[in-house]
Amino acid sequence: MQAGLVAKPEDWAWSSAAAYLGGKPAPDWLRTTTILEMFGVAARREYRAFLDEDVDGPTRESYEAWQVGPRKGGQTRGV
């Protein structure tokens, strides 16, 4: 999303978001029930809200460090 490749997570071809939101059937290997049960009675609405939330500062910093940090063998990620 941040890269601007898609407008919503469920638009990404390799994302499971559409299956969790009920927009397309889940593949046989994906069990959406366990995750959706964590969101309570209005699971799909709450999951949508979760996807729409912005990432907090410490989590964003962690992601950014992982993307550009050193890998085993001296390679870098995301650069």
C-alpha cells in the first residue's frame, strides 16, 4: 500500500485480505475462522478497521530497519 501499487490490501493479488473480508472465497489451505474469531461478533467490519489503521511509530521503525538492515552473509534487504 505504501508503495502505491494497490489502493487497498484486498486488491493485491497475493493478499489473503479479500478472503478474510468475504470478497472472494478462501483457498483450501487458508483457514480464516481462527483470525476472524479474534475480531469478535462483527469480525469482518473489525478486520476492515484493523487493515485501515495506520502503523504506529515503533512498528514502522521496526519494518524500516528490517527492510534495509543487513542480512546474513552481508546482503541488504529491500535496497
